[in-house]
Amino acid sequence: MSEFFHMGGYAFYVWSAYAVTFAVLLVNVIVPLRAEQKLLREIARKAARAKRDML
Amino acid sequence: MWLWFHKLGSPKYFWTISGRLIPWLGGVTGVLMAVGLYLGLFVAPPDYQQGESYRIMFIHVPSAWNSMFIYLVMAVSAAIGLIWKMKVADSVAAASAPIGASFTLATLVTGSLWGKPMWGTWWVWDARLTSELILLFLYMGFMALQSTIEDRQKAARASAVLAIVGAVNVPIIYYSVIWWNTLHQPPTLSMAGTAAIVPSMLIPLLILAFAFKFFYVTVLLMRTRCEVLERERNSAWVQELAQEADTNLTPALSRSRAE
């Protein structure tokens, strides 16, 4: 197993490459998820405020 | 009449359908990713010249293919938006840009991490590397135009022109290793179909390439959904949706305090 992580002496390069790529993938998933939640909340707030102002 | 009906019904329809598709697409992406990584990291033998370092290729090449593929999708949909004034096409182009830019960045970084031990340098002004860097600048230019021009339609028009003109860079990236005989090696797979790679390495590469494509489609839908939501924010169904989401997301205590 430690041989696997060692990557024939290229551990730093190989695992950094995989880490960067998976960080990129992760960001691509998180950004739209958070944006959607934020937007829905904002729309709800605005609607609530508009309702209050009408009263 | 039909057009009016279509316009009225379509964003909500898109929202529902994409909501149902995303989990499936994500699932396929996950399975392909797991299988490809397993075969690439555990099953494929070390390379006789590069040792274990070549395993970077399993993510570098799919990222590079995505960086070019997404650019073409972006340029084509921006062109469709420009010519036929299709707003969905503009949305697809706008949503693709940050995804494509991130894959271009991943390509450059992973390439650099492979180049250091193999070529002895992080970076050279080789034709392939330079044209890929230009691709990143094209994506960034597109996003800058989108965010700096206030008027949505004007922004879409200006950035579409940039995307279309910049598309000439994609064949340049692809053929750069053939036209200019500099440092970067020739393509792993050529259009002619002859692969300079053994099946035990080729199969994980192809599986991961498919996984990255599925990933792109999944996150593209997720981003386009946000876009639709933003544009439809005043419609009844979005208002209802927001109300529901807000009740689910906000803890009861802070809600009652706010009221």
C-alpha cells in the first residue's frame, strides 16, 4: 500500500495533479448548488418584504 | 399562440426535467469516475519509460479534451444565440465558460506537474502549452465581458463575437503538436484511430474521458438551472419554489425572530 502512495518516487507530482483536478471538480459542483440555494432564499426574502410593504 | 404557449411553459418544464436528470447523470459520472480511477491507478501497469508518473495522463488528457470540447460547445451556442436570438443558447454559453476555464486550468497545472519530473521544467513556451494558455485567456475574456457589460443582451452579443473568433484556437491546440515539432508529444489518440497506447492504459483513459464529459453535462445543467431561476424570478412557480425552499432551509427560530 505504501508503495502505491509512493508512486515510484513521483508521489508529489502524481498526487498533486489528482488533488488539483478533484478540487476543480468539487468546486464545479459546490458553486451552482450554493448559488441556487442563495438565489431561492433571496427571492423568498424579497417576496416577503414586498408583501409586508403592501400591508 | 403556440410560441406564446411554448415560451410560457418551457422554463418550468426545463426546471422539472433537469431536476430529474441531474441525479442520474451525476450517478453515471460517479460510477465511470470510480471504475476509471480504479483501472488507471491500480490495474494499469507502470510505463516502461516514465514509470508511475504517466498516471497523471489519466486526468490530464480528459481535462484537456474537456477544455477544448467545452469551448466548442460555448462558441456554437453563443453563435446560435447571436444568430437566432435564442436565450437558452446564451445561457448554455454563459454557464459553460467557467466550467471550461476550470478544466483548462486543471490541464495546465497537471501538465506542469508532469512536465517537471519528465521534461525537467514546469513550463516551456511550446506551441501546445502556449495555445492552451491562450484558451484560458479566451475563457477569461468571455467571462469578463459577461460580467462587465450590464445589459444582458449586449453582454451576450459581445462575448459571442469573442467566443466565435477565438474558436480558431481550438484546431490550433489540437494540431499544434503536429504542425510545430516542439516539446509536447504527439496525440495519445489520433483521429485516424491508431492508438499509440496499450489497452490496459487506453481503457481507463477512455472511461475517464467519458466520466469528464458526463460531469460537464451534469454541472452545465446545474448552472443553467440557476440561470433559469434568475431569469424567471418574478414568475409564480419560482416564487412558490423559493417560498418552499426558504421554509426548509431557515431554522424555525430565526424565522420567528425575523417576523
